[in-house]
Amino acid sequence: MDQYKKKQVNLLPDLYFKKKRRVKFVVLVAFIVVLAISGFVLHLVDLYKELEEVKTENILTIQAIQEKEEERQRQTLLTVLKTRIEFKVNLLKEIEAENASVIQVSEAIESVLPKGALYVNVDFDSTESMNVFGRTKTESEIPDLIHKLRELNLFKNIEIESVTKSEFEYYSGEEIYYDFVLICKFGGEDNETD
């Protein structure tokens, strides 16, 4: 110790200052690490918020796309329906110009329907002919209807496209129906009823 004193070497403060510098360095490194981790966590939180906003925007965009797609489908349906209606209107005008009035034909068919006819529908596909769809309870009413239609002298030819027997079972029993399709060509002849 005497020799240290003579040479003015002080060991205690040197160790103390070294320790103090080490502690400062460790504290500084820990502070930098804490700052870096805090910055990283804040950045992750910001990224998470941005991700949630992007997800919300995506959901809204997907909903808007679905609404636009539904609107496009409705518009397409309306366009198709409009085209079909225009076609039918033009067809009815052509039928009335070349043959009898459609209303007159419909009323005439309605006037000669047999009592057992449950359902009759008329479809106009061309200016030359029309289709009559119907359902009766007895098969004999179909030729009767054809005969009465020929007597109207509105059609030059009436053909049976099909007759189908349909059986339905109910609790009360079984019911039988005959579904038929007639093709009626416009243009009556003077001797049609003969």
C-alpha cells in the first residue's frame, strides 16, 4: 500500500469508476434496447391498425362488387325481358296484320272450351301458327275441342303435337289428367266446317 501511495496510485476509485462506467453502459444499452423494442411494438400496432383498415375496406369493396353484380344481373334480366316483350308485341302486330286479331282468337278459343278443360294457355311463336296448351279430365274432350276450333274457321290446320296422361295420388284418391298441346296454323278456309 505504501508503494501505491508513493506512486499516487489509487485502486479503489479506479474500480469504482470502472464499475460506474459499466453500469452506465449497461443502462444505456438497456435504454436503447427498450427504445428499439418500443418502436418495434408501436410499428406493429400501427401495422395492425392499417391491416384492420385494409380488411374493412376490402369487406366494403367486396360488398359493393356484389351489389354491382346483382344490379348487373337484374339489368340483364330486365333487358332480356324487354327484348322478349318487344318481340311478342311485334309478333302480335304481325299476326293481327296478316290474320285475325289475337284478342278475337283468344276469345274464340275461350268460347269453345269444353266444360272439363281445367287449364288452357296460348303461346304465339310465329305469324303462321300458335300453340295451345291445356289440361282436361277426360281424353274425349280433346277431339271435341279440335272440332269446335275447326268450326270457328280461324285456322287452316290444327294438329295434335302431344297428349300426355298424368296420374296424381291424393289422400282422397287418384286423379287422372290429360295434358295436350295443339298446333293451330292461321288462315281459315271457306269449307273448313264441311
